[in-house]
Amino acid sequence: MEFEEIHVHGELIAVDFPKMPWTPIRAFTVTASQDVQERGNHITGSNEYVILISGNASFEVTLLDGTKKEVALNTAGASFYMDATSYVKYTLHEKGSTILVFSDRSYEARD
């Protein structure tokens, strides 16, 4: 799914929601605190739309049927969608790399 309402102008990244197929309930960011930071290793549990804010990141997404897809985000504003059944592992490749994620589910702390 391509989200057609992302506008990148220099350091401004604006996101409009009218064309999103579900209502965002939560937004969060993840920023690498070291040169290479691996995250994820879990089922998303919600529909998620990921946008690269800075740096670069790569994602390995495993779908419910076992199909794997790899996504590389290398330009601010680059984005992709994961559904609630996706298993995700990802790497932020440099200190300060940041992603913004919109989710259709409220935050639930994990053990």
C-alpha cells in the first residue's frame, strides 16, 4: 500500500490522514541510540504505517502465509505498510536514524 498523503519539503514531513484505510490511534517514534540498532522480533499486533524521518532502516517482514519481504527505507519520507499479522525484524543503520509509526491500536506494555 502506498500512502499518497506524505509530503516532504526539506526537513518538513507532513502526513495527511484522509486516504489512510484505517484510523490511526497511536503514533510513536524509534530512534537509534547507537551506530547499528536492531529492533522488532515480534508480531506487530496492529496495522502499522512506517515512515522514515532520518537516516536509514531496513525491515524484514514475514507475512502470515510465511512469505518474506525486505524493505529498505533510505530517504526521509519513504514509507511502507504492515498488517496486524506481520512478524517484523528491523535495523536502524546509523545513530540517530528515526522512524515514525502510525498504529490502529493503543499502546500495551510488553514483558
